[in-house]
Amino acid sequence: MDSSLMNKVYKTIDGYKDAMIDLQSKLTAIPALGPDNDGDGEIEKAAFVKEWMENEIGFDTIEQFNSPDDRVPSGIRPNLIGMMKGSSDKRTIWVMSHLDIVPPGDLSLWESDPYKVVEKDGKIYGRGVEDNQHGIITSLFAIKALKAAGAKLPFNVGIVLVADEETGSVHGIQYLLKEHNVFKKEDLIIVPDAGVPDGSMIEVAEKSIYWLKVKTKGKQCHASTPEQGINAHRAAAHLVTRIDELYEIFNERDEVFDPPISTFEPTKKENNVPNINTIPADDVFYVDMRILPHIKVDDVCETLMKMAKETEEKYGVTISLTSPQREDAAPATPSDAPVVTALSNSIKDIYGIEARAMGIGGGTVAAFFRRSGLNAVVWSRIDELAHQPNEYTIIDNMVGDAKVFANLFMQE
């Protein structure tokens, strides 16, 4: 890598700070809410970004792949792929971000208009500035600076901007992988949609997500004559306390993850009876489980069914178990995969830190790549303000992450 050329590129990126804020402002002013969030989709935002990519950068090709969706006025959910050709077609370095956002939520919790960017104390505030416009900005301005410097890319670089990430990705990356798959096993794939404040985490794996709804049915009666009823709440409470046994039964550890264990936590509790002096016939609670990839979710299911059966026999209730969500873990990206090594080198060159390959308990769209046999990682230097009021991103992090991508795009 030509150090003098890269220093020129980094200096150019430093000079793009105001342009980054300007583009963030324009993107934030175009709310791209999916129909599940009572919005019209991403069509307006995609059109704006596509024109910006054409006029401000000049990609070799920009293709738009439209997923049909009759719930939005345009009838489509747009996905953009911008390609810059490199000296070799052996591989492509992909950066995938998403166009859609979530609603601002309770406006009284915002200190400013969520759709108007406000700059303050080295940060910019607004809905979407971090999730996921930070990734859009950093990848696009990395390409812009390299082209301005006349750099010759060693390999192809592709920028992917997808729809529908916030509500399932059926019309986004899932659609592209199924209908227009342009990705190869040799490619490097980065999803800048999560991270930690110092940029030291490269996410390579995710736990299985298993949510459980537990409904217990007994017999209602007056609380003064409990022998005439069957207390569903008491039985449910007994089962709740048994959930802790899962920590002992499935006690494996994997230090790639933080925390390095599977977690089994009772969470939501539905109302049963409105008054104190009635024994409830029905009781409902939920459990959130994040399970290490090598533990079979079906084994956890069988254990829970056994616990439920024993509770039924002990208290004379009927218990039903249903799952509002189940996502079995995708295969992990190996910690020594080329994408991890290359990105680690770039992070060290720009930020001077040793990034660590890690697993998380949440789910990201990288899982769709991994299930397709493609090694993908998730990385950004952000404070993780996604979906919160007063969402912000740090301006210097936009500049720094753009330099990381520029460095990555030039690795041979």
C-alpha cells in the first residue's frame, strides 16, 4: 500500500467533514419507514442516494433491485448495489448498510426534531444518523476520497444499500441473496451496523435467539377458598424459578462471546386478574434465551417441556409453550477469516488498537450471509444509540471509519 497516496486520501477524508454532515442532514430529512412502521418505504431515500452516488462519486455501475411489496405506494422496496472495478476480479470487498430507519418514538423524549440534524459537542443528532446512515456515510466517502486521489483499487469494491432491515429483511438482503446473489465465497463482507465506542469489536458470531411464551391454565375461585380452584399463578411462579436450572444444565462457555455463556431470563409478565382476592385461572409469562451456537435449541426445548410437564403434574394445571421468535444461530465467521484479518489490520492502522473477534447475543443481518456460506463481519466505531431518543453519531468517528474503509479497500 502506497503510504504517500494513503496519507493524501486520509487528508482528503478529513476535508469531507462538512460534506458528511450535509449528507447526513439530507438523508435524515427523508424518513424511510417501512409499512410495518406506517411508512411509505425507502423509495425516496434510495432515489436521492442513487443520484448522489452518480453525481458525487461516479460508480462504474449502480444497479437497483426492487422487491415487490404492494403495501407501499410505489409497490417496491429498492436495493442498490454500486460497484467500483478493481485491478482484479478475484474478490470483491462489500460494505452493506440499510436505508430504512425506525420511528422516533415518544417525541417528548427528543431534545430536537428527530428529522432535522443538530450538531452539538462533536456529535450530530437525528433519527437514523447512527442506524444506519453512519455506515452509508463512511463507506461512500471512503470511495469518494480514493477516486479523488486517483487510487487504483486492487480488487472490486461494492456498496450495498438495502431495504427492510428494521422489519425482517425479507425485502432487503434476503431478497438479494435469493433473487440476485452477486456474492462469492472469496469476497470480504462488512456490515457497519453495530459496534462499540472504541471500535475494538469485530462481531463474527451470534447466539441463537429463542423467545418462549408460557401460558398456564388452572381454575378461578375466591382467594379465601383456594381448595375450590387451581392457582395458575402459583404454578407459573414455580416454573419461573425452575428456569434458573437451565444455567446449570447448559453451562458450556465460549470466550468469543460476551457474556461467554447462554442466558435464560424470565422477562415479560401479562396481567392475570384485576383484583387481589381472586385466584387466577390463567397466567402468562415470557422467557428470553440467548443460546451459544453449539448448543441445540431443540435440546433446550425438550428440557423446558419436561419442566412444564412436571409442573402440570405437581399443581394440576395445563401449560402450553409457544415461541414468538426463534432464530437458530448461523455458522460463525472464523476468527482467522480473511475479512477479519484485513479489517483488523485497517483498524490498527487508523485507530492504533487491536480489534478482537467476538460474538454477541443479539441478531444482525450478517446472519443471512453466514447461512448462505459467506463469511461476514459486523463493525463500526459507534456508541450504540440505535432506536433510542436523541440518537447521535460522533463526527470524528464518521471520519475515522471512512479512513478504515479506505485503508481496507486498498489492501492487496
